[in-house]
Amino acid sequence: MPQVYKDILEFDSVSGTYDTQLLVESDIIIPENEPDVLVLLALNPRTYINEVFVTEGKVQFEGKLALDILYLGEKNGELERIEKEIDYSHVIEDEGIDKRSRCMLVANIENVDYKLVNSRKISMRAVIKIQCILVMSDKKEVVIGAEDSIKVESLKKKVKLMHTVGQNSVEVFVKDKIKVPDGEAPIQKVIKTDVAVKPEEIKVTDNKVIIQGSVQCNILYISQEGTFGNLETDLNYANFVDIPGALSYMSAKTQEEVVDIITTMLEDEKGENTILDIEVTIRVKVQVLETEDRELPVDAYGTKAYIQPIKENLTVIEELQSYKSQFVVKTTVELPSFLKRFIDVVVIPVISDYSVDIDKLVIEGILDYTILYLSEEGSVKSYRDEYPFKTFVEISQVKGPMLVDIKISHVSYEIMAMKEIELKFAIDNTVDLLTEKEMEVIIDLKEIEAPREIDNKHSIVVYIVQKAETLWDIAKRYRVSLEELISTNGLEEDKVSEGMKLIIPMQE
């Protein structure tokens, strides 16, 4: 074997992609201290994955489905709210799953059906979709050169490689107090708290990642006068996540999940419930990535000895690209009864399909929404419907597996008539694309015997370039160096065209 010089390549590769659905079913019993249900109005769901376990041939997900249930109480017809958390577990089995893999995922609720069984029991069925990409870090020893004595010519190409330096997660707690504006009635009860996480800055430092962002909160409540009110606030957060090996030139990818929301009424100095204490728990998952450009030999031959390169094909991740866009869906809704006041809307965005169109990812889906409103008679009513949407995200290079997610960032309304409302939904699209590339590397060089036809060498060879041939192809065939071939033929660059005549400088 000839003396070669080697180096270690570190790279990530995709070891599997899975889109899976699971059904979560539960009977929800009204707590003893809460009123019986007269009318079931709406169910506001939220889901997140707590743990992911990857073993040989299996990926297991442990998650939670958090529900806010709104209904009219049987005793006095008032709007009531209860919370319920349901644990679920789901397994993907595939003999190709490698236990060394890590899981990138997005979990979303696709559908929720619910009905009142009796005044103390609600039946609920939810479909949760999990998009999962398994990524594995690997190393490969490759040839980067050889000793001068064997006179090896090598064809090099520039490649881009990405590998994961480390990952970790942290729970961030944000807390604040919000006061009802002066002159408005104190709070009787909180009905609904909506939150949206807005990451703002990610900074990689030595062995750490600093994360900053805000949590937008919108709280719906009923005052002691029986009127509906809204309070809004932004809670800022800043934290760091330990990632051993992280350096400032590297990049980081984060994923934020709302784990818990606690809203508590507090008394002011007058003993009135005019203050809300809100605490939100966010789980932030951080992945630190290193992307490097390398120039590697992809082919080789010897000019003094017959050398055969031993090659191996690799499929590597070049980089993780994140694309974001926002669009607005507008629809006019005709309610079944006259409207006195708009209260709120619960909306679930569902992706039904997505496809690639040149440099765009086209996303189609539906908005499953429930409007809560006060009728002309003064009773709270709900109206549920669906509205289809179609949007796109501009993507410069579509090649590789992706995770597609959508979130409602804002909802606004305008009352058009006594029964008519115009709704506007601002929706954020996020696409994480792992761009893949197939590449060939040399893992060793082998010296072989000279072919028999070598004895029939001519002193002068004139060669006519064939279609699609490169100067490398010709130099390798006749075992001459590229530099010699270029010099002998007076070429200014290493490009040739079909039909061109070349003088081959034959070896002694």
C-alpha cells in the first residue's frame, strides 16, 4: 500500500424520516367543585412532546395534550372554564432506526372532536400529527494526500459539511403582574389565556448559547359586573443553555414550546381583584451546529505507479436552513343569531398538504375555528366552522427532508352587520430544511499491477477530445499530470472542447 495522509470528516446524515398520527381519546369528568355543564361551547387544545427515546428499531414519544374547556354552567348560565392535561405515548417501529440517532420533530393537533355525554362528562377525541426526522452524527477517515515519491495526481472538489456539536434544553420561567386599567371593574374570573413565544436573538459563545425573546399574552376575563375584558402584555426572557464544545463562530437552532400557563387573581391595596399574576413556563431546545467548507480528493491516479483509489459514497447534510413567512387569511362569517358582542375565537391551524413548486413550498390547509359571542338576548353562544387556506414559503434550494409548521400569531375582527363578522388570522410559517448532498470520498489508495497493453506504448500520441470529456479524464487515462498536459499543449486553463487535438506527453 502506498503511504497516504488521512483526516477525519465529521458530518451529520439523515437516518430516517417519518410522518405519523396518533389518536388521543379521553372522557373528561367535571371536577366536583365546578358547576354542571349546560352547554359545551369550545375546547382550546395545546400539545407538546416531553421526552423522545430512540432505541434500536424504535422511536418512542411521550407527550401531553393540554385542554382549556369552556362551557355554560347549568345553575346560572355563566361562562365557566376547566383545565385538563392528558398524557399520551406513541411509538414508531422500523428495523432501520439506529439508536445513535437524534430526533428533530414538530407536533401539531390536526383535529379535535368533543361532545357532551351528560352534565358531568365530556367525550373528547384528538388527532395529533408528529413530523420526525432522525439525524445521526458520524465520522469517516478519508485520504487527503499521498507521499511525493509515488507521484499521485488527485482531483479535488469543494464540499460543505454540517455536524451537530451538541444539544440541550432548558425550562424558562417568565412572570409578571398585570393590572386592570383604572376605572374598570375588578376581575371575577379568568376565562382564557393565550400565549405566543417570539424568539428574538440567539448568540453562541464558548460552551454556551444565550437565548432572548418575548412571550405575548392575551387574557380574557369576566369582571364582577359581568362584562368581558381583555388584558395584554409582553413578557421578556433571557437565559443561557450549556452546550459543551460550542464556539462563537458556530450557529444554533432553537425550538420553543409552551409547557404551562398559570394565571392567578391578586387583590390590590383596596382588597379588590384588579391584578393578575401570570407565569408561563417555556421549554427551549437548542442545537449547536458547525458548518465547514472542505476541499477533498474525489479521484486519483499515479503517474509513476499504478494506483487505484478505494472510494465510498456518503450522503451528508450540507446545512440546516430555516425559512419563515407570514400571511393573513380573511373570511366573513354569518352567525346563526344576532350579535351583541364579540368575545373571542379559538382556532386550530391544520396543514393538509404541501408541495414543491420550483423555488416555493406551497402549503395548503384549513383553519378550524370556534367563535364565542354574546347574543342579542345576552347569552353566550358559540359557532364552529372551517376555512381553507393556501400559502407559500420561498425556498432557494429544495432538496432534502423538511419540517413544516404553522402558528396563529394574531387574530382580529370587525363587526360588519348584526350577524356578520370579518375575521383576520395572521399565520406564521416555519420551514426547517436539511439540504442533503451525495458525495464520493477516497478512503484509501491501492497499488495495482500494470495492465498488459502498457507494453504497446507509442512515443507520440495525438488525442482527439470526445464529447463531455474533461482534461482530468484524459490525463488519468494516459497517466500524465494535468500540469504537464496543460503545458505541453499551451493551454491557458484546464478546459477542453469536443474535437480538440491534444499531444499526450508519454512517460518514459
